[in-house]
Amino acid sequence: MSEPVLAADDLQAGYERSTHVLRGVSFEICLGEMLALLGPNGAGKSTLIRAVAGLVPKFGGEVRFLGSDITFAKAHELVRAGLGFVPQTENVFTHMTVLDNLRLAADILPKGERQPQIAAMYGLFPDLGRRPQLEAGRLSGGQRQMLAIARALIAKPKLLLLDEPSAGLSPKLVGELFGKLREIQTQGVTILLVEQNARAALSAADRAIILKEGRIVHEGACTELASDRSIGQLFFGFMPAGRVA
């Protein structure tokens, strides 16, 4: 069995040493997999993904990425190592154009690779290619989220982390977003995402982890979780009706 892309072992993290938000979290994500982090508000989902991205202090445990210990690595070091992160808010420069947002993200690449990568993002997100000179602040919510994802993909990450990617989007745009994430996944990018929209996440991801009060209380294939009525009632307030196409 191949080594996981990302593995956390007994991870403890939070914003103050006296108050741990994560209380011993262990999980793995395999190459090419899409793993969803689910759970009620305040469960520690965003703290977990931000801790992996090097943005929240860790107080115990270990995180390994592509076989290397990244527990205390800085966020910019992780980007260069192949980890891309898309925060929920402030994920684009609103007063810069679409093109300038992408150019800034592409600065991490050798000069000869920058323009081809920007062109590749326009191919992946045609809406962005049709309005490269538009200020990002004038994009629709869905287009802005696509730009944020494109910025993270510019650096050719092996693992893409997304914090609440569907927040504020209409049901139609949520469907389009997750369709695009599945397309990105087929290109060999492993995806770890935090979602409040459990239905959408369970319909798109391969596996899901459910957090409660900073601990993992359940994990499994999305096809199984989507049909488990007790999990739906307990954590999400709905009765699962199976995996949505």
C-alpha cells in the first residue's frame, strides 16, 4: 500500500495553548482522493484544515506530507512543498484584475512556466479567461471562488485544501463548484475540504470525516454516510436520501 499524501497523528491544535480546539485527531488521505471534513458548527473543522496549512499553532502530535514531517513548517514553505490552501474569505485581491491575481500567484514558478500555467487556468475556468482585465471584486461569488481555486492551483499543488468553498453560493453554483472539484481531482490533485453543505460534500467526495468537539467521531465512505439516517439526524439535521449524482 502506498504512503498517504497527508497523515495526521494525534494532532492537537488551537489558538491558545490553554485551550485546545483539536484534541487528538488522526487521519490519512490517499493520492487522488477527495476527503470531506464535516460536523456541526464549532467542531474544529476549519481549525484542522488551517493547522495542516501552517496557520494555526500545533501543540502536540504530528503531520506528515508526502512522507516528510511538516508539523511545524511555515505556510509559505508548505506552498513550495506542494500544498495549496484556499481560505473561506479574503482569498483573492479584490482591487486587482483576474490576470494580476493569477500573475501574482504564478511568481512562485520559474519564469518559463508562468504564462503556460495561467493559460491552463483559463482553460480550466473559462469564465476567468473571458474577463482577465476585470477587477476581482466585480466577479460574481462563484467566479471569485473559481479565481481563488485557480490561484492555489497555479503552483501545481499535490494537495489542495479548501475551507468552506461553497459558502454563500446558490445551489446551482454549488453544483458547478463541486463538478469542477471532481474535474480537478481527475487531473491528479488530492483534495481535502471543509464543508457545511453536507449533502453537496457527500455527493462529491470519496470519504468523509465527522468531527465533534475537536475529535473524530465517525469516518467512512461517502456512499455509506449519505445513507446513514442516524448520522444525518445527529450532525446535520437532515435525513440522508442516498448519494446525489
